[in-house]
Amino acid sequence: MGTLTDDWLRDDLIYAAAFFDGEGNVTITTTPSGFAVQLCVYNTYEPVVDWFHQTFGGAKSRGSTPNDERHYRPRYRWGLSSGRDIARFAAAIRPFCRVKGQQLDIMCEFTKLIGTPGVRLTDEQINARLMLMLQMRQLNSAGPGKPNPASVEDVHGQT
């Protein structure tokens, strides 16, 4: 796993933002122990995924492909899962994003709510996180016709 630093060139941030706008994904999910955050980029062109890994650290892996692999190229993934690393990367590319800026804003806000591991969250903290997760799900929705949770209670039932 690479190390995330702030020694990035402006041109690299512009390219990363544009690529992330088209191929990136940022999610907030619930887990049995709380919440998980993830920011990633998928692509079939391995050199660009290598570039993200070398430039911004994080982790690189080969993603899954459909069962009939004859018709599909391998898919590669670069990602960050540390709240601190996600917040730094998201804040760095945010000024240059044109499509997924709201998702990055929500993720940055969510990472401010990440507390100390092992310390129980209050109901207020849980509800604040659930509201941000709901907003993220609505923004990440594929479009009309896709169901979105209507309320925090709908999402909260999944925890």
C-alpha cells in the first residue's frame, strides 16, 4: 500500500479530478461495527491505475470481471479507504471536479465525523452520519427509475 502525501502537482490534480469525474466512485456504507468509507477509480487501462497508485498512494488491485471473460478486458482498481487519506485527496481534487464535486463535499464532511475506533457513537453522531450516507446514495444513484432510500429510517434499518 502506498503513502499519501501532499506533494502533488497542479496538473496531476486536474487530471485526477477529470478522470475521477468519469471513472471514480465514492461511497459511505454501514458495517456491523459502524461505517465504512471508500474512494476508488476503476479502469481497464492498467497504466492509468498504476499512475494513481504511484502518484497518490493507496491500494491497487485487479477487479472482478463477468464470468464470460472472453469479451471483457481485465478491470483494475485504485482506491483509498482511510478517512484521513480520502479527505486529503478529495479536498485536493475538489476545486477541479465538475461532475462529482458534491460527492466529494459530502465525503469530506463525513470524514470530519470519524471518531476514535472503539469509542461508542452517540445517537446524534449516528444520525449525522446516516444523513450524509443517504445524501451520498442519492447522488450516486444511476438515474431515474432507481430506488433511493426515502428517509434516514430506511437506511437506519440496514445498520
